[in-house]
Amino acid sequence: MNKKISLGAAIAFMVVIAGITFCITMMVALNHFNQMVHNVSEREAMYNKLSNIDNEVRQNYSGAQTIDEEYLNDLIAAGYIRGIGDQYASYYTKSEYEAMLQEEKGELVSIGVRTYQDETGYVGVLSVETGSAAEQNGIQRGDLIVSIDGVDLKTISYTQAVQMLKGQVGTKCTIVYRRDGIDTTKELQRVALTPTYVTSRVIDGIGYIEIREFNDTAIEQFKEEIEKVMKDNVTGLILDVRQNNSLSIDAANEILNVLLPSHDLGYIVDTDGESKLSGTSDSYYINLPMTVLVDSSTGCAAEYFAAIMREVSDVKLIGSQTMGKSAIQEVRPLTDGSAISITVSHFLTSTQTDIEGVGLKVDYEIKLSTEQTKNPASVTDETDPHIHKAIEVLNSKMDGDSQAQSTTESSQESSEQTNE
């Protein structure tokens, strides 16, 4: 039997619902308001404290008249960034940010070397860019740069030394480099070059591809290098992301798409905690056994790449446990020309695992020798234990696949003979 609800009851019901909705809305709004008031009060206390310190200094510090205001403001800003609890955050002064933008535009260039900090305190050369000022002046892998423009590099930090190698296109610098105990002085003119982010070669019939950074240029370079090694009919691939701590998850996805079959890749979690799929791979893929080389300096996009290669295609990781950095930073310019870099999101792997502070455990942990750790330029294809292990793993996998295929074919032949 149908029951009819009276108009009065319906109105009463709607009033109750409206009342409940109003109460919930008011509670949420009140909570938000209280939080805003709390935040405003905290910020006011911070500004008051800073103002209090400034007043005390201006009135009582004997050197108040000589304060470098720009330097002071930079340190205040840097201190704020250090205090927010973001271990990856940075503050860039106006000049530092300008230099960063110039470098991105190709207006600020180095002499064309990849370097490391040698145990002596000097700057070691890992590789030399083709066509660079360094190559044109005979600098080679394994050389030590001991002086730049008359400055002994032992007297400054490694970061400062690397910055001294950079300058405007066409500018010159005087370099003293040491080889076999002999120092050579050269004047180098900096030239604009597209940095090499991806290199490849064939080792014992296996393609070796080193990805030094994930960015837009690296995507195109990777496609060129993978095509090059595939033409040599390689039987497997070694993908090297050691010393790679770049940020571009999009670039990593583009390269994963070339390598992997159709599959969801990783996820990005924004500041509100919302998670969304970061990318997918299509049906085209490289049908070869692969390994990935990693180390303690493998971070962010490179860790993302290594994790998804293993999760999607059961690729083995070789080397040492990775950095454990899933946080992704973004540079935000400020009104006075300076800038800050702060964490804006973090990634999850294809199994929605967060590796922040944990890193990736390798399938085969292989340690470099003490000498190799101290002097990376001394490591060659013949002496690199990570490459040796990768070749062993790939050859073992290929032998296993061949035996499995042989067993399958024998079974099929036996079945056919039985049927006859």
C-alpha cells in the first residue's frame, strides 16, 4: 500500500535537512576560520619578533651603519627557507637566479667538462664534451684541474670551483690542469654547446646507455642512442642512471614509454594529497633483457625510472641502495628578482610505493673498490664491477631463455612424433 507524505511533513523534513547542512557548513567554516586566525597570529608573532630584532640591532649594534642591507635580506630569506622543514628547499639570490636563467637559455656555459671532487681537493675530469673548449685544449678524462684564473682550487669549495668554470659565451679563463704529475696551463674560450645527457656504446654485444639527466633534451638524445645500439643487433641493454638526481618525471615517462610494454607508470601526489596517474606506456617496447645500474646518488626521477623498470618488466637493479628522494621541487621567482625552490609534490611508483627516505634496495649489491670510489675517472668498462655484474646477469638470462625455448621446441617435436 502506497503511503502519502503530507505537505507539512515534507516541509519539516526539508527544514531538518537544511538545518543539518547549515550546522555542518558552519562547523567547517568555523574550523577553517579558526585555523586562519591561528596562522595569522603565528605570522604576526614572526613579523613582530623580526621587527624587534631589527630595532635592537639598529639602536644598539655598533656597526649598524655599515650593514649590507641586500646581504642581510638574502640571509633572512635563506634562513626562512631553512626553517620550513623542507630538506630540499633552496633560496637563490637575484644574481644566482639570473645565472640559472642564463644557463637554461645557453647564455652561461662551462668549459665543457663533467667533474667530481677529487680527494686531493682539486677538481677531477670525468668526461669532456665534443667540440668544447676543454677538448680543443687537450683536456682529458682523468686530468685534475688545480687552478682557475690563478685561484688554487684547494682554497675554495668544490661548488665554487664548478661555478668558476662557467661564464658568458665567448669569455675566457685560464686553467691549470695536472696529468701524470705535470701541470699544463691553457687559456680557454667558452663556447655554447648542447650538453650531452645520454651516451651509448656496445660492450661484449650488449648495449650500454648512460642517462646522466632526465630532461627534454635527454628524451631526444635517448631515442637517437637506443636506435644506434639496436642497429648493432645487441642481445641486451644496460641502462646506467648512477649519479643521476634530476627532477623531470615527465622526461622519465617518455623514456620508459620507449622501453616498456603497455602499462600504467607511476603517480604524482600534490600538496593537497591528491594522487593522479603520471603517465602510461604504449604497446611498443624494446623486447630485450635489461638491467639498470644505480648508486647512492641515484635520486628522484632516476629512482622513479629504476623502480618502474623493475616493477613493470622485472628488470634487475645492480649497484648500491639509492638515495630515497621522491620529493619534487619547483623554482618560484620572487618579486625582487630572487627565487626559491620548494617541494611541490612527490611521486609514487607503479605499485603506489613511496620511497622517500627509504630508497630502492638493489637485486645485486656490488661495491666499488676504495680506489674507484676516490677516483671515479679511473673506472673503465673493463674494471667497472657494476657493468661486469650486469653482463653476467644478462648473459645468464639469455642462456635461461634459450634453454627454455629449446625445451619447448623438443616437447613440441616429441608431441608431433607421438601423434604420428
